[in-house]
Amino acid sequence: MVTQKILPALRQMQQFEKIMDSSFETFVLLDVHISQLALIRREAKRRDKKIFIHADLVHGLKTDDFAADFLLHDIRPDGIISTRSNIILKAKKKDIIAIQRMFLLDSMALEKSYSLIRQTKPDYIEVLPGIIPEVITEVKETTNIPVISGGLINTEEQVKAALRAGAHAVTTSNESLWKINL
């Protein structure tokens, strides 16, 4: 379960120590090389941190069933984020938090995402870009699944607007937004 309102998203390894030394319990791992996963997971576990890995953004790893098996069996994150239904379904079977990422490109993409979500039944939906409060509300009401807002969120007011619209949490790689007091 996601208990934080801000989920720091690491894009660079320089941010890793900041997160390890922070009060955040959970963080999102974005751009990372496959060779770093075990070390990051081990250190996060040692420091009682929960890690959500964005499976689609791991360099050197495909997004097929073998990749899902590797992540779920060998790395064992606390959560998986993906646009791929096979990864979400496998995470659900392993009782790992499954976060379906959906891109709000247009109404056709939204309808296609709803169809996929009905099939996968993820634990959370990450909506990108996260700066469209009306759509955050619509997705939450249509799916009855908690929404995480992410992408293009650059200000404290945008964070607060996403939360007011019904987002359960906000993911951001913008370190200045990690310090918001909510």
C-alpha cells in the first residue's frame, strides 16, 4: 500500500543516497541499468525502504515474460510499474503492488487504457501527464482504482491540484517537490 503523498522518482543514481538518507519509506526507480538492480534493492531493503521499479525503463531488460520473471523472482521489488499487461498480471499473481501506467494522449488512448485496466485490475493506476486534474478525477471515478499522478508536475501547486483532484499520490523526479509539506 502506498502511504506517502509524494513518491520520489529517481532518474539518476546521484539521487539514490538522498533517498536512502531521507524519511521517505517508498521510492520509484526509473532509468536504471539492469546491472544495478540487485545492489539498489539490497541497499533499499537494508535501510527499510520500499522500491517500486518501472519495468519498462530498465536498460538492458526487455518487457517480456522473462523480464517480468527476473524482476519478480530475482529482484523482488515492493511494486512494479508498467504499461505492459503481462508484467502487471504477473506482479498481481506474486502479490507485488502492480501499477498500470497510462498516458493521456487523447480520448482514444484513454478508452484503450480503460479496456486494459479492466483486464489487469492493477492495484494503482499512474496517470501521465499528471497535470490534468479533470482527467485524474475521471480515471479514479471510472475505474474505482487509486490514481497516482506523474509527469510534467513542476510546481507545488500542481502537486496540490493533482491531490485535490483525487490522486492518491504524486510521483516526481523534481527534488524540490520532494520537500513539500502536505
